[in-house]
Amino acid sequence: VQLQASGGGLVQAGGSLRLSCAVSGRTFSHHVMGWFRQAPGKEREFVAAIRWSDANTYYGDSVEARFTISRDNAKNTVFLQMNSLKSEDTAAYYCAAGPFSGYRGRYHYTRTPGYDSWGQGTLVTVSS
């Protein structure tokens, strides 16, 4: 499966951005899509995840109520709507696909071992 992330850019604090992740290849083989981010000098951090089948969503504590993940099954695309952006949201954002391994819970979907395909990052810079 191939993942193509887009939509990053420079935005002022308080503004909004919408990231997209186009999925191609063996799309039927994957069960969950996630967004992670990594700021310079920091570890990769979970942002949000969504299951293809039932649209169950999961969010990182730092983005809850500000970010929304959604998917368009017909277009094999996952979106991340980011509102009320803060300077601490500045990072490279990566989309990832995870294989089906049963209907798991938050612990599984919010960690990188739950994903086996990664796209290139798209940079989000929030100026204060």
C-alpha cells in the first residue's frame, strides 16, 4: 500500500489546516489509518486514528476537540482537519496504515507498532 500525504503549510496560531492522505495499492488489506507527528528533537507522537470499517476514531490528548479525523471510503482518502492550531502543533505529520489484527482498542491504535505502512511527512508550521 502507498500513502501520499498532503496539505501541510504555514499558518498563524488559531488558524486551520486540512491534511489529506491518499491510499493506493492493497487498500482492502488495511484496517486502520492513523496520523502521527514528529517535531525536531522529539519522538513520534500519536495524533488521531480511524477504522475503515466503522469509522471509530481515536485522538491524542493534546489534539482532542481541536482535530477531526475522517475518511472517504470511495476515494480511499483520510483527512485530518486541524483547527485552533497552536505553535506546539508544529511538526512533520505522517499518515500510516495498519493491518487487521482483530478489533483492538485504543492502546493498539495509538502506537506505531500497530501500523506497517507509512507515507512521507507533510510539514505543518504554526507561527505565533
